[in-house]
Amino acid sequence: MTESQPPGDPTGGILGDASGAPAGSPAGGVPDDPAGGPDAAYDAVVLAGGAARRLGGADKPGVRVGGRALLDRVLAACADARTTVVVAGPRPTARPVLWAREDPPGGGPLAALDAGLRHTTAGRVVLLSADLPFLDRRTVQGLLASLGGSPADGVLLTDSDGRDQPLVAAYRTASLRRGLAALTGRHGALSGLPLRRLTGALDLTRIPDPVASFDCDTWDDIAAARARIREHGHVLDEWISAVKDELGIDLDVDTGVLLDLARDAAHGVARPAAPLTTFLVGYAAARAGGDRAAVAEAARKAAELARRWADEDTQNATDPQNPAADPQNPADPRPDAG
């Protein structure tokens, strides 16, 4: 992608309607995929071995956007893949992956795809480039669900100019293998062949999504991505995602609940109570199992305590001579209480 402006919000795409069904799928869900349905296991192949000439040969997968390497951002989006293969030289990553290399190195995307597919076994594969700063798990799941609801060989995103982005896509693994085998038989090798030689022969469904398909080819693209995630509507989610990656936490945190709790603690108790309370909620949730429900329950208890604390201050201000006064408290010492 060459445009240097931050992408706008998608006008279409795979996020679906209020029912949660992906765009283009029938109401009430999608038909079963021959590979096992929209919830079946899938593999992911991430191509991360390009030369990044338009970045001056920089290590593009390692460039940080929002405090996280581009490659790690993509890996987070496909974290529930059964097997994730990164085609590139090995490097430290936020989560474990399998490494593969095309032969010879630098042989191009078709050779890299072939090398990655050799390590996959699922009936569907998500094919991604390593430079997608706005890709998330919801996008990946939407691609898979859309593929499950159609007879197509694959589902790919299109960018803001309507161009196909075959490296932000979900494919039937068998279709890719057949196509690669046919090209190898015709040309003798895959090195140097453009990806469109494969995708041009496939039956593909296209979904417009200018945000998730935004890739970073230039330093202007990097700057645009860094600016966008710091906008008011995005910065908190980006920060929470970065913290979870840094700490190795895979937890769907309800940030709204925690923010409400922090506000109640700050206003009802004291400002320093906000970070300390949210820390203690996290600790309690971890001891209780560490899932979303545990966080919600710990936050609920702490928020109720903060409200009781604030209510006592209000009562004190109303009747400073009788700080325990509470008409709902059976221990209220007033003669007319109870």
C-alpha cells in the first residue's frame, strides 16, 4: 500500500451486523464449511521475508507500531490458529510459531507460500503479510466465517482503492495446493512468479475493508499507522492490546468495567486508589481463574465497595454529628432507626 494518509473507518467489510453474522452470510449463521464449519480449526501462514526496498531495506516485520513489532501485531490476530507458520528467518516473537524458508530465500511470495503450506494440516488457511498494523482477531474470524458460508476457494480483502489484497485472506488449503502444483508443473519452479498467477485461477470472494487491509510499504505508511492508533477512539484499545502482548496475557478484558471502577475509586476514595484498586482486581481475578468472568466479578465487588465508601462520605456531610447514620443499616444508633 502506498497511500500515506491513515485509513478511514471501513464502509463495508467483515464485521457483520448487530446479530453478529458476517457480512454476506445468511441470517442466523453460516452454512457448515466442508472443512468442518466456521468454528473449525485453521492454520495461518505469515509471509515475513520481503526485502522492504521501499523502507530502505529496514527490518519491516520488526518495525514497531504502537509499541509492538508489526509481525507480533499480525501474530496476535491469528493467535487461535492451530498452527502458525512464519516464512522468514527466525527471530524473537511474542508467541511461539513454526519457522519455514523458501528455497532459495527471496524466491517470492509463491515460493514462500509453498514453503509455509508444507507445515499445515487444517482444511483452511489464513494467509497474511507481516505488515498489517490494524489486523485483529475479529477480522480473521470474519474471513473464515465468510469462507465457510460460500463455495469459493477463498475470501480476501480489498483496500481503499478496491485492489485485491491476497495476503489478507482465508483460503481452502486444498485449492492452494492444487494451484501451486499446477504452476510448478507448468513452470518447473515457483521462484519469481507473482502471486496473481495463483489467485487469478481461484474462485474468490472479495470484501472491502480499507482499515484491516492497510499495509506498511513506506515510512509514510508507518507514520500514518502510528498516528492513527494514538487517536482518541483507538488509543486505549491499542494500549491494552500492547500490554497484554507484553505480559503474555490472552484475556478479553472489558475495559469499560475497569474504567468505571477506576473512576469510582478515584472519586469516592482518593485518586491514588484508582490504579491500586485495578491492580488488586487483576490479582484477585488471576487467583479466581483469570478469565473474563473472574475479572467482571472482582470488578463488581470492588465497585460496590467504592460506592459504599462514597455513600458514607455523603452521609457524613449530611449529618456530621452522626457518621454512622444510615436508614438502611440495622445498627443505626438513632432512636428512630428501624
